[in-house]
Amino acid sequence: MIDFNKPYQAQKQKEYVLQAMESSHISGDGPFTKKCHQLLERELGAEKVLLTTNCTHALEMSALLLGIKEDDEIITPSFTFVSTVNAFVLRGAKPVFVDIRPDTLNMDESQIEEKITDKTKAIYVVHYAGVGCEMDVICKLSERYGIPVIEDNAHGLFGKYRNKYLGTFGSMAAQSFHETKNFSCGEGGALIINKPDYIEMAEIIREKGTNRSRFFRGQVDKYTWVEAGSSYLPSDILAAMLLSQLEERAFIQGKRETIWRKYFKNLENWAPELDVQLPKIPDYCEQSYHMFYMLMPDLETREKFITFLRNNDIYTVFHYIPLHTSRMGAKFGYKQGDLPITESVSDRLVRLPFYNDLKAEEQATVIDTIKKFEH
């Protein structure tokens, strides 16, 4: 069986994890956590990076920092993982869904302005597959209406839009280090803060609502409970694992680019014959090479394709079920047919095996098998 995903082990991963385990500090914000913070801040040019237990918690922190409350509205795509929306629904806010573009599968920026009301408190964008949303337009809308932008950049670390890193456009951004991501520590995330005004409160929220971070910097002589918060710090053991992978970022991204380009080159002539759409990457976007997907002509063909590959010991998967068509979506007044492109893409998308250790001969087998598919 050729798996869809396999977690990658960096060269120094076991060494770093053992160092962390043997240290006297294995809880949150230890030496390896600080090294991850420094590396990401330096590479991205971000004001502050804070590791979190997962991307979901980074998104929840963003909602807390924005003061999202009951009856607020948040503009976001329906074609995303549920964590994007849960972050503010937990605070009582309502998702206002926008359809996606048929090319990049990102939120259609031309539909955002018509969704803005007096209740709109944020625009949550999702850089699907690590390809940047149209941030020029979105950031102008943000400035015009005074509405902050939050980037769900779970797919897009080190991707760029017009030579600027994804995750550095909005007020904040959330990263994922789940085992399916380019860089992983099993479960993990990070909150990228691009506006200094949020930093102190972010540290307080992340540290159970206390000013413990200021205490450790010697800014106060004792720490205490100052705001509502929670515990969002990952173990330093996980940070050790993550650091080993971030240090190999050039190798990892280079390997993933090679895999992505091999898929594209070998399938670009085959795809039109079966009315299959391959990923479309704008010239001004530098993708993160997070995944390789194809859009089949229809749902029936997609199901036959997945079955065909699994019968040939190749594991492929579809992706998001539109949030607006879910039971929770119905509670917010949405129904099937409201976002036609989102629904069509969800029915037709299939993701191919894609991971750092995918061998050339395994990828060749996947490609050869795909070319034998008939519908």
C-alpha cells in the first residue's frame, strides 16, 4: 500500500527530543520552544510567534484577542476545516460564508464586500493548499472598513504572495504542525502576531490568563491572574521535534517541490483527456507545496477514481465537506445550493499521496496507475 501520508523524521529529531527529555524543563516555553519562536520570527519577519498546542488553539486565541462575542459576524470560506469557524462560533459569533474561486479554490475576494455589515468583526482567510488568497484586495477592504484580517495559514508556511510570506498580511495568523503538514511535531501550532498591540495580551491568554511571561522576563516581581485565558503551551519535547524539522526547511521544501512538479509534469497531458483539472498557481504566488490535488469531472468519477486506486494499493482521499451544508451550517440558516462552486469542488476534489519521504518509484507507480484509469 502506498499511503496518503507518512510523518517525516528529521535527522536531529531523536537527538533533540532526547535532549529535551533529559533537561529539567519539559513543559511549555522551554529552550526548544524559544528557538522555534526565534527561527520563525527571523525567517518570516513577524513581530511575535507563539507556539500553541495546535492550530485550533491558535485560531481560538485570535478570536479571544479580537474580543469576538455573541452576535458578531465573521466572513470566511465554507471550504475549510471546522477549526477555522469553531474559533469564533465558540464565542457566540456567526459565520458569514463566501464562495471560493474556481481556479485557486481560495475565498472569492470579489464577494467579500457585499457580506460586510455593522456586525462584521473580522475576515478569516484560508490559503488553500498553501497558495495565497488575493491579499491585495482583501487588505484594502480591511483598511477601508477597519476590519482585521486573520490568516488561517495551516497549509502555507513559507509560501508567498507577491514576495511576502503568507501569515504576515493579517493582524494575526494561525499555523499548523499536525502530522499531515510540511513540518510536524505530531500535534502543534503557532500564532503569528503582526501587530505589536496584541503581543502582551496574547502572552497572558496563552498562560492561563496570568502575566507569567512578564514575571519570567523580570518585569514584575510576581505573577497573578489578570485576564480570562487558557493553557495553550505545548511541551518543550514537541518543540524539540519541531525545531529539527524547521532547521531542515530548505531540504523539505525542495523535496516537496520536486514531488509536486513531477505529478504536474506527468499528468498535465493526461488530465484534459478525462476533463480533469490540475492545480492552478498564479505567477505571483509561491506555493508551499503542501498538497497535490485534482478536480475530477463529477462526484461519480471521483468515487470511481478513489476506488480504482485503492484497489491498486494506493490510498487517496477527498477533502473538506462544505461547512454550510453541515448540520451546524443549517443552524446558521445555510442550505445546499448557497455556494455552488464550493459544493462542486468538494464533490470533485481528490488528493494524491504526498509526503516528504515519498520515494520516486512509489510516485512513478501512482502516476502510471492513474494513467490506466478509465471512466
